[in-house]
Amino acid sequence: MSLFITGTGTGVGKTVVTAALAAWLKARGENFCVYKPIQTGSPDPAHPEDPTLIKSWVDSEIETACTYCFSEPVAPYAADVDRLIKSGQILQDFKALQKKHRVVLVEGAGGVRVPVAKHLEMKDLIRMLQLPVLVVTHPQLGTMNHTLLTVESLLNERLEVKGVVVSNYPDAPEQQDAATKSLIHTLEAFLPVPLLGTLPPIELNADGFKAVCPTLDQWRLFE
């Protein structure tokens, strides 16, 4: 089973969570790859930033792929000034990866309503790929609104949401402000999908990601 990893916005931890999933799959000897259909804000378009980071953090041997890469750190629609993005090409590349790997981890760009091309948003790509979705959110103030709106948007599109994960959640009580302390209880009360758990701050290296693999056992994403 493959999975689409989206977020409540930019910088919430999608790439870190994708890397953690990659480390977890690698530890289990799974046949998988990481696919970033569209990368923006990459200084070197020849080396898409997020897939490159995942390889450097987890294992340089992990297969990664990216269909479109742009240097400007803006939404795909804005970055693609020459209108190169074609949903059909993304679907073709994804299906080619599926033929080689049992699991394809697909990391989105930004959130689900991010403009990709004319009349095309990230949620439309998710529907086209026919994948279940993991939503990544953050523990800072304001995350409740963003998280509930993201899940609502996905469910309104009749997309399968496996659950929500809070990335970079501080475990130490002294590092938690009032919003962070109340977040888990409030999310559980209002989310119409499972809150799978939290992921603590991770050391961005192979040992750091290996250390959080037991946490991912509890998410049961690939069962």
C-alpha cells in the first residue's frame, strides 16, 4: 500500500515524517521508494531538496524521484512560470514507481489547497493517485484551525484520511506552553479521523530516525 503525506501548511514537518516512515520501512526490509511529484524552493533543481534531504538523513541508497522541481520558494502554480506541470505526467511517473516498489511514499508540496496548475490543486492530485492520506500538523498556536480545515477539505473530497500526526511535539512538560499542553486532548475531541500520535523532535541523522521507529509501529499505517 502506498501513502500520500500532506500537511496543514509549509514547514510543519512533512519531510521529517516522510523520512521517519522511510526509516521504518527500511528497518523492516520493505520494498519502497519516496516520490515528490513537485518540489519548489530548491536551490538546485537537478537535486530536489526534500528527496535529497531524506537520502542524507536516512540512507543514501533509498530510491527517490521527483517529476517537477523549481527554484522559487512559492506555490507550484506560481513557481511554474512556463506552465510545465502536467497531471498526466505525474500519474505516469507514479505508476512506473508502483511497478517497481510495493510502497510509494508520496510527499506533497504545502497543503491540500495549494494551487498546482490551472483548475488543479494538491487535493486533486491526491484523488488522481487514489491514495490514502496522512496529515502532518505542528504543535504551535493556530494549528487546531489549520488541522480541522485540512481534514475537512479532504473528507469533503471523499478521500481516505488514515489519520493525523503531530510532528516536532515537545515531550518535556517544561517545553510545552498552554496551547501545546491542550492540543492532544482538543484534537481528539474534534477530529473526525484518528489522531495517530505525536513525533518528538528528531536528530536529523540515521540514528535519530531509527530511534523513533517504535513510535511508528503504533500508527499501523500499512496494515
